[in-house]
Amino acid sequence: MRALFPGSFDPVTQGHQDVLRRAALLFDEVVVCVMSNPAKTGRLPVDERLDRLRAAVSGLDNVSVDVHTGGLLVDYCRRAGIGAVIRGVRNLRDLDYEMRMALMNRELSGVETVFIAADPAQAHISSTLVTAVDR
């Protein structure tokens, strides 16, 4: 089965990498995909995010990197023949938001969502926090 690990990855974090490594063990193929999020203002150019993701997935033979910045996640899944979406969750706030998205994605297209709990040692990490520290 193919799975999609979507996100803005602005920037990719150790938490993203951990979820991705664990997802790669569960699925035949994982596509990690930079998606646009209208609620977020991108800090890094998409090309830089893609380069960083490619570096992050080196050594994971069943993982590929792509971009989808126009249209819905379910449109991408339909077009690519993907039946599952991977979402990392750090806390109940993440789960509440992601659960609503998962239910809507399933209703729209039948795509299922698999939640992977963050490693407790990295659950405090977010792209926003990483960006603030890097300044």
C-alpha cells in the first residue's frame, strides 16, 4: 500500500524525520509531499524544502519526495493511487485538528488516515519553534 505523508515542512524537523522513518516501516511506499497550507506563511522557498526533504529521506529506499501546492490533498491521493495518509501527532490539540481533517478526507475520497504518535523526546518540536530558534 502507498501512503502520503503531507506537510508544509517549513522546515523539516527531527520529529518529521522520526514519523517518516516509522511510516516507511509500515507501508510499501511512502510519498512525503510538500503541500501548501493557507493558514501558514511559508518561510523557506518550496525548492529548499524539497532539497531538505530529499536529504532527510536518503537511505529510505521506499520513500519519495513530491510537491502539491494546488488543490486538495485527496485530489493528489486519487491521482497518485494513494490509499492512506500519515499524520504525526504530538498532543491532544494536534489530534483534535487532525481527526477532523481525517474524517473529511475519508468522506471525500475514502482515504484513511494513520496517526503516528510523536516520540516523547521530540513531541515539543515544531517547525515554528525550530524557525524561532534558528533566527
